[in-house]
Amino acid sequence: MVLDYECEGALAILTLNRPDVLNAFNDELGFALLEGLERALSDDSVRCVVITGTGRAFSSGEDLGALAGDYRAGNPPELGRILRDRYNPLVRAVRAAPKPVLAAVNGVAAGAGASLALACHYRIASEHASLVFAFIKVGLVPDSGALWFLTRMVGSARAWELVGSGRTVNATEAQELCLFDEVAGSDDFPAAWRRRATDLAAGPTRAYALTRALLDGVAQSSLTEQLEAEAYAQQEAGSTADHLEGVRAFLDKRPPRFNGA
């Protein structure tokens, strides 16, 4: 199995399982991850999705080794087709997921693996994790949304420095740049991401999704458009059972018990 799928309470844990190639993506893994994500999102008992990797890596990106024969023969693959068929649907599905998606970055996340980590809504990393936007080192441009995410997170100048150099960004620097939300020691890492994922699973699911949509759209919106988008989203959030529970809990001076509805 190239992808392990398991549930722990309200968590669905999707583990990339090609450790011999640092969890590099091929068609089988890419489509399996998308299928696993769709399965988790359609399961009402799941309130948070975790994506992580087996072994030393989160994911090293595209499996170029599997394409070596084509490259040596002077016949590079149709990379645009691979992006449109496999990566782009996955990145869109992760980003638009109506439930929180957390990347538990256990090791190196390179190329499209780094893009996938950034597409997730939260990133908890091991102290041994790193990000490598290595596209330029093989004569390619950043893909799978890397620039879209980076420019929003660190600005265009720093984004260019990261992708133009293709250098390794260690866990400490990634956290300083807010590319990682939290960095944990190796021994504490499994507990750290489970703790954050469990907290997210207990939160107001619809409000999370609406807030993320507002954040993703703000750079393209005028103030008038943003105000209207906020009014629409607030009407949606205000119609949820979680909002009603939140206000009742506030009035009763007790912790809210959200159910994701």
C-alpha cells in the first residue's frame, strides 16, 4: 500500500508510504492520496484530516527516478499534463477542504511535497523537518501552488529568494518565517501533531472553512468586495449550530461543545 488510511477518534490520518523513495509521488500515490482525502471529507465522523509521511521524509516531490528512462532517452514527460491531472486536483481539494487539514511534517518536504505541506491549513513539524523548493535545481519552475502560497505567507521578495536558490529551509527558519506553525522535538512530535489535530477536530468546523476562504480571497478583493464577502460568510457562520452553542457557552460561562454542524 502506498498510502495508509486510519482513523483515531475524529481524526483521519493519511500516511504517505513509499519510504524507499522518500515518499516521492507517482500516479499511484498521487491518486491514492486524493481518494483518501475525499474519503475522509465524506465521513461525518471525521472532523480533522492529518497528512504525514513514513520514514525520513514527508515527501520528496515527484519521483524523477521512475522517469529516468524517458529522460535518458531525451524524451521528458509532459509535466503540464501531470500537474493538471494529478497535482492540481489534489492541491485544490486540500485547500478547499471543508474540514481542517493538518500536515504533520516528519522530515524533508521537497518540490511538490513542500507545496502540499503549504496547501494544508496547519503545519506541525519535527525538528528534523525541512522545506526545499528545489524546482530551479532541475531547471523547472515552482508548481503545485508553491508561489501562490509563498507570496501570501512571506511576500514576493522572500518567495523569490527561496525558490530562486532552491536552498534547504530548516525547521527553525521555517517556523520563524511562519511556514511551520509549530516545531517539536523528535520524541514529542507525534504527541504535538495529535494534540493540535484533536483541538481542531473539537472546533467550529464551518467557521474554520469560511475564515480560510476569506483569507485566500483577500489579496484579490477590494475593500467593498471584502466587506460583502465577510457579510455573506458571517451569515453562513451565524446559521450554524456551532455558533448557537458558542454563544450559549459564553453566556453560561462554560467551554463550548462544538459538533461541526
